[in-house]
Amino acid sequence: MNDDCEVKVLEYHYDIVEKNFQAVATNYLQELKIKLKKYYQMTERNSNCRMDKAILDHDEKIKRFEFNIADYVFPDHPK
């Protein structure tokens, strides 16, 4: 506050912000990269777990049949 009762909030902070902007931006980007790597690893691990579960569920649904010679069998993929 000056003699005229005016409040100057950011009068001297522009120089400080301009000097530290590069360092602040670099630190922010480094932290963001670390967080994104961590999130990517978490999602990769979760997707692998889901795929393993899907494979197990599929394998449980497969029924084994024994076929003898001269049995009539329908092909899975007709031409």
C-alpha cells in the first residue's frame, strides 16, 4: 500500500516470474513426465491382468471331445 492508499499486488513480481519461468516450467514438465510414466505402467499392468483373466475364462469354456474314426463332424468354418 502506498501513500495514496492504493494497493499494488503484482508490482514487483513480474521480474521474479520472468526470471523463474523457465525453471518452473521445466520442473513442472519433469513431474508430469514422471506421473505419466507411472500411470502408463499401471494401465499396462491392469490390461495384462485383464487379458490373463480373459484367457483363463475362455480356456474354461472349451470342452474337449474325443472323436472316433467315421464320426460325422461339422467343421467350425464352412467354406
